[in-house]
Amino acid sequence: MYSKEELQQGLTTQVVGSKIFVFETIDSTNACARTLGDAGTQEGAVVVANFQTSGRGRLGRIWLSDPDANLLFSVLLRPRISVEVSGQLTLYASVAIARAIEQCIGEPVECKWPNDLLLNGKKFCGILLENSSQQSELSYAVIGAGINVNQQTLSPEIASRATSLSIETGKTFDRKQVFHAVLRELDLLYKSAREGDFSFIEAEWTRRCLMFGKTVTVQQHDHTIAGTVLRLNHDAGLVIATSEGVQTIYAGDVTLVS
């Protein structure tokens, strides 16, 4: 794993990456970043790990990653936005990472609601947003990301729907270069996201999403919702036209039907 000094060398961002905390092994980068947030650490701090013992994805799922192969990190931010629209931060992170990866590999990246990034229809990145708030205002947000960079093997249960940059391109990537590209894009887009202006981000995310106007099913715990995807809500919820009327969903596994 790179040292803090190596990761900061050549990094020219203004906010994101202002401090970098590097761990060879940690339970969860998001948990560490939340501790920093509670302690009053300035925004832009990034926690990076070579391996997580308790890495988590959405809905409490385990995020598995080989050591020395991928990027596992969390960013602490303190945007001036309300809790109501804080879900837009997932779109912000998705677009920033998508733009960075396209710069690195020269291939288009797809955004899938709510927090996945795809290459050739397969997931290579997951994002986990966790917030701390006081009343209706956000105290801080932690955005965690796991990016499969040089991962070569995938467990049989996910091999058909997951991938890595290396698997898709046949190349091995310098993780520092990929990391810097991601931090640069996060920093660039944060200027507007920090003030609650997500207009460009939402438009960019929508352009990268293939499910609008398509029929999908959404698995939510013990029931399934089926319908046509109409748009995003102002708080990043997915608006779907179903047989029972228009519904806005905020969690679930989305499968494209047609």
C-alpha cells in the first residue's frame, strides 16, 4: 500500500484529499471517517485502506476485496445542504468517479440507481453514503467507495454481474493514478455540490443511466415493485409508474426487464 506521503505527492486538489489517513488493514473506512467527523476533523479528509475486515456495502452487505488490488476509501464532507436532499451526494460521487474512470480507461461508465457503477453492464464500483445530522441540517457526510481496479478473481455467486477495470481492459493499473483521478473529480464537482447545486450532477448522472423509460423490478425485502422508471426525485429517489400509481423508492435492488 502507498504511504500517506506518496498519495499526497502530486495531488493538487483544494478540498478533497486535504488530509489522507492510510491503513494497511482496517475494519471499515466509513467507520473511521465517521469517527473523524464526530471529532470535528475538517472536510476533505480521506481514509484509505489496503484491506477491510468489515467492509460494508448498501443494506449492510459485505464488500469483499483482495488486498493490494483495489481502491477502498471514504471521504468526509461538510456540505451546506439539508438532510432532505443529502441523497444527491450519492449521485455526486457516482458522477465524479465515473468521469475519473473514463479518463483512466477510455471506456464509458454507466450509473445504476441507487449507488452502482457499471462497465459493460457489470458492477465494478459501489458507493455507501452515511450522514450525521442535527435537526434538518447535515453535520457531515461520509462517502465510501470500493472500486475493483486490479481484481482478477470473483466469487462464483457474483462473477456474472461483477467485474474490475483490469478484467474489462486486460491491463494492470497504478492505483495511485486512479485514486488521484477520482479525488480530482470529486474535488471539482464538490464546488457546486457543497452549496446544494446538483443540477449539473443530476443531468450528468441521468445521461449515464440506461433505465429511464424502461420497465424494471425493484426487490425490497419481502416484496417486489414493477413499473416504468420516470425520473429522479429532488432527493434522489427513483420515481416509478406502477399499476397502483406513481411511487418513489429509496432502496432496493433494481433489475432491468425491458
